[in-house]
Amino acid sequence: MKPAALILATLVAIPLSLASRASYGGQAAAAQTLPTSSPTPAKGPSPADLQRITTKLGELSDRITALGAKRIDPALLADADVYRKAAERKSRSAATALPHPTTCPC
């Protein structure tokens, strides 16, 4: 490309890119126009849902125990038990969940 053509292309491209940025208002303008909202409070499962989860966890525990009695591969049994424990802990933490604080910096 010839130097004159390169200079001309640069002179045309720079104002176009600046114009496109100006039409969006830049980051500072976008930050000023964002709506302010507070975070929505966390909602845990309903008592009926917690009861169903507890029932299903009991069934899962019984099935894992039955599989252990059938001498299933211990590695597979351990994997299933890890998921059972995770579900148990999650349901326990959901039952005692606290609402999201309104003063949270997130």
C-alpha cells in the first residue's frame, strides 16, 4: 500500500471509530444510565419440597445400603455415597438458609 493511501485510510478510520464509540456513550455514560436495584432475597425450598427431598434421600440411602449388601464394586458404591452426602448437606443448608442481606456489597 502506498504511504498516501495508508495515511488517508487512517484519517478516515479514526473518526469513524470515535464516532461509533460516542454513539454508545462510552463506559462512563453507560454506568450513569444503569438502573439501580437491590439484590433479590434468597428463597429456600418450601416445607413440602424439603419433606420430599428428605423422603427421596431416605430412599437413596436404602438403595445404596442394598447395593452394598450385593457386593457391588466399592468404587462405584463410594461414588454414589458421595452424591448422597452432598444432597444431604445441601438439603440441610437449604432448611437453615438465611435471606440475602440487603447491605451485601455483591
